[in-house]
Amino acid sequence: MTSETRRDVFQAIADPTRRKIVDLIAHQRQPMNLKTIADYFNISRPAISQQIKILNECGLVEIRKQGRETFCSIQPQELKKIAEWAGRYSRLWEQRIDAFETYVTKLHAKKNKRNGKSK
């Protein structure tokens, strides 16, 4: 697959099985073999292989053959792209939640003032 047709990392993580695979591999200290990964799922090994192929095509997972075994390891630089993108929206929502909290506090203070209550 050429770089022009490389899969999009966001399309890859849109699938819940692929997200679980990424999570599983990311938390390992060493590469995992395909059979071990497949043992965590209730789908066939060929189906897991296909999911890992997609993750490899978008650069999230590196596949390495060693003899008859296939080993997979996470590629953190691609995960960093996802984290940076999501982080922009995290800050936006934090600002909105803070503004909403301020608004609710003001409403509560006004209500207490009308009812003659003090904090």
C-alpha cells in the first residue's frame, strides 16, 4: 500500500475491536504474537489478522515476522496524533463546563437571594 492510499488512523480507531486491540498491545512491555492477541477475542484468528492488518496500514501497529510467528507492537507516534487531536476538544469542553458551572452558581446565588437565604 503506498502512502497515498494509506488508511486513516481515525478510521482505524472507529472500530471497537481495533480500539481493543490497540489498548491490549499498548499495555504490553514487549510485542505480542498474533495467537495471544486472538485469544482475547471471541472472533476468529483470521478476523483478528484482518483487524491488525488495518491497524498496520494506518501506522498504529507494527507487524514483524519471526519464523512462523507474527508479532505486533504499538507505534506510539500515531497514537500521539490522536491524543493531540482529541486534546484540542478536551480543552474546549473544559472551558464550556467551567462556564456552565459559573452560570449555575450565579443562578443558585440569585435564587437564594430572592428566597432570603444566604450561603
